[in-house]
Amino acid sequence: MSDGSDSDGGSLNFVEVHVEKDLADGRFDGRVQTRFPPEPNGYLHIGHAKSICLNFGVAKKYGGKCNLRFDDTNPTKESTEYVESIQDDIRWLGFDWGEEQLFASDYFEQLYAFAVQLIEKEKAYVCDLTAEDTREYRGTLTTAGRNSPYRDRSVEENVELFASMRAGEFPDGSRTLRARIDMASPNLNLRDPVLYRIMRATHHRTGDEWCIYPMYDFAHGQSDSIERITHSICTLEFENHRPLYDWCLDALEIYHPRQIEFARLNMTYTIMSKRKLLELVRDGHVTGWNDPRMPTIIGLRRRGYTPESLRSFCETIGVAKFNSTIERGVLENSVREHLNKVAPRVMAVLRPLKVVITNFPEGETELLDAVNNPEDPQAGTRQVPFSRELYIERDDFMEDPPKKFFRLGPGREVRFRYAFFVKCNEVVKDESGEVVELRCTYDPATRGGSAPDGRKVKGTIHWVSAADAVSAEVRLYDHLFRTENPEASEEGGGYQENLNPTSLETLSDCRLEPSLAVAEPGQRFQFERLGYFIVDSVDSSADGLVFNRTVTLRDSWAKIQRRKGK
């Protein structure tokens, strides 16, 4: 069906509408074959996750297959490291391309043969113009281009020159192979585009076997044809390249897939350029591609995002024909919703303030039951120790609290989570006047958090037993950029002018409940009242745990929607 709804009564995105129409028309003999074609010149980011989910998702929905094909046609920027990272990211997201791993470099010989065929059909020629002259001859959006003086070379001469290019007889950049199309075309991509260039660089797979490499616009369509892709799903910037995609396939008279363009992902407080992300790494603004502040999949993974949350995010934002910008809060809400269901609850104090329960026996410990996850009845409970000396969050005490401050203050009583009512009786300060200790009493009759006499308290705070606490480093992450549109710099200095100087806060003296002593890298938790955290997979060790905050508990996306009246 192609009326905009699927068999389950849900709506189809416009890509699926095209696919279903082609299936109904028998265009590709009932097949659906997509591909995800990353260039291995960097780590994948959240924008690629959208493309992965779309390409693999469409193939899965219609019983087809999605190829993973690396567009490795520019050896100066590509490496095996990036190939392996891309494979790992796709698997982590939950997708599988099967046993066959494909590369554009697999087809270099066939692509060369295709180029010779175009020459023999008088549809391509070897051009000696420099890159600067080629741009000048190309013209502008308002003026037609000019024919290259080498455009009318004979077939024989072009075949010979192209073979000499392959043999390495000419310097880098001295000659190109160009398509012979129309220098007056209103689409600049059809003004005799370059198909091959001379480039002496060691390729990560073919070594020094080749010194000429195809341009993406040439390798893309022909690789799709070789693999008999049915639907070549690309981002919107390739829409103006589609006429060239079609021209090459038609000129060669080979199998012709259908190219469909969708809007790429743009998100507030985020840049999606691999070149600029590489600059951030190279210039030391982040610790690497896997820095938890980066929008890379490996960075989001280290920060604690789950594959389920990224797939849910991609489903939530949908597939559109027109560019738009997604609020960062939508992504944060996706991981918040998933972790709320699966993350065990624990208590952790990030900025500790010591509390002495003066009427609790010295040297004794009382074990209290704590719920592991109220969203999961099967998660059960754990026991947490309560003792004479505890830690609470420094922000949970104010010496002179305002009326609506419902936490601890002199003479005030609050509920300690899973424990007792506790009342602050005395405040201890150091020589500088800083509060260093609270002396309190507890009511043993309020075990579990309720009073037999019916009295109520408005505040509940978390805590950890000082004697049993686990020490850890905790890293609190904020947006890497301080403005919604990092590309717009008031100073005119580019996106780096908008880097957020407070995007990382490291707390080194945090105290966690004892159950976290055996936490392992990659485990995720909800620190009650503080947010969702993950044990860092890089810097945690037997000598010390490091936790990264994934996201706060506050549902900022819901508040954004309420402000907009939705």
C-alpha cells in the first residue's frame, strides 16, 4: 500500500511511501536493498545514527537487506581505525549487515572500466586545466560555464591519456577525467564534473596499487548499481547531485537504483561536521572522539546513552523532506525515558557534608531496605547501612533557609530516604566560617520514613553512611557549546568561539553507597535525586571508580513543550 499508512494502521514516512509504491509497481522485482555508505574518515555521530536507523530499518521492515559499504575513495583522510569504529558503532546500535563487508575500493577495477566506457561513448574526456582554472571555467549560478580547451580530444587520445594517468605518468593534480555533459546547465553539478583525479597516497586497503581515485559522485552510483541497490537513501545535500547520479547510470546503460533524499539531522548545541569534530580533537578542546561531550556515537555511548534510546530518538524525530533543527532536549528525554525503566537506583553524595546522629549508638550499623527500581517490580530491594556518621549533599542544608526550602536547616526535621526522620540541632563551622558538620538526632520510631504519631515532613533527602561509603570521581557534563547554534559566533571567529568553558565539572571527593564498590565499567545507575550515571569505560580501574553523568532527572524537554503550549 502507498496511501501513507502501514498494515498496522501507523503512518509511513515519505521514504517508505516511495518504497511501497515501487513494490506495488514491481519496479525492482519485489526486492528492497538499501545501503549505508560511510566514508571512513572519522567516527560516526548522532546524525549518522539517524541514517543507520533509516537504511537498516527500511530493509528490515520490507524483508530486505542493508549493505554496509565504505566509501573509501579518498585515502588521504581514511584509515582502518575508522573502519573498525564504524562497524562497532553499527553493531552497538543493534544492526547487522551480514557476513559480507563491502568497500568502494572493491570496485576500483570495475569503476575504471566504467570510466573507459564513458570515454569510448564520447561522454568523458581527460582535461589538463588546473583546479583553479576548472573553477573559473565552471561559471556561476547566474553565468554559464565555458568549455575546456581539452574537451574535444579524440576518443583514442583520451583512452591513452587516462591509461597514462593510471600508470602514474603525470604529477598529482595535473590532469582529471571529466564527464562531457553541459557547461551551460543551470545545475552546476552537470557542468562537466570531475570523475577521477590523480592522487598519490597509500590506501588503507589497496596500498599503492592506484594513483588515481574516483570522485564520490562517480563511485556512489556505480557502486549502488554493482550491488543492485534498490533504494539509495541519501541526505538532502545530495538532491542537486541526483541528476549526475542518474546521468552516469543512464550513460553507462547499467542497472539503475532509485535515489531518495531526506533531511539530515541538525540539533541545538551541536555540530555535525566530521571535519570540525576532528578539529576539536586535534586542537585539544576535547579528550578524543570518545569524549562524553562529543555527539559521536562512541562519545554518547561512553556518556551512558543506550542503543535503545538512540533508536527511540531517531523514531521520535521521524524522516522529513525539509531541513529543521531538533531540540537537544528530545535526545536527552529519549535516554531519560529508557534509563528510568532499566537503571537501578542507588544513593550517592557528590558534594558531601558530614552529619553526626548524636543519639545513634557509636560503632553500630542498622541495615535498611531500599528499592532497586520502582519501575521494575522484579528488581527487588537491597540493604543500605545507616550509622552514626553520614554524608548528605551540601546543597540539602541551608543555615538560613527561605520559606520554600524544604530540606535541612537548624531546627528543621526532614526524612532521610528509606530511613528515619532526622532533625538538625547544631551547626559546626571551621575557622573560616564554613559549615563542616551538622549534629542531628533521629527518631527511631520513624523507621521506613513515616511517623506513628502522624506528624509530617515536607522534605526527603538522600544520604550515605560515612564508614561504609565508596569514594569516587564524578564528572558532570553540560553542552559542549554555550549557544543553540554554535556556527553563529558574535565575535566572527567560528564555532570554537562558542565552546562552553563549563561543559565539564569534575568532583573528586564523592561518596557512594557501598553496593557500588563492585560496579563495573559500562554499568548504568540512577543516583537518586541527581540523575543517571555510568561507570566510565576508560578511566575507571581497580584503584578508583569514575562516573559520568548521562543526563539529569529533570525532564527539560517536557518543560520546553509546556512553554510552547503543546
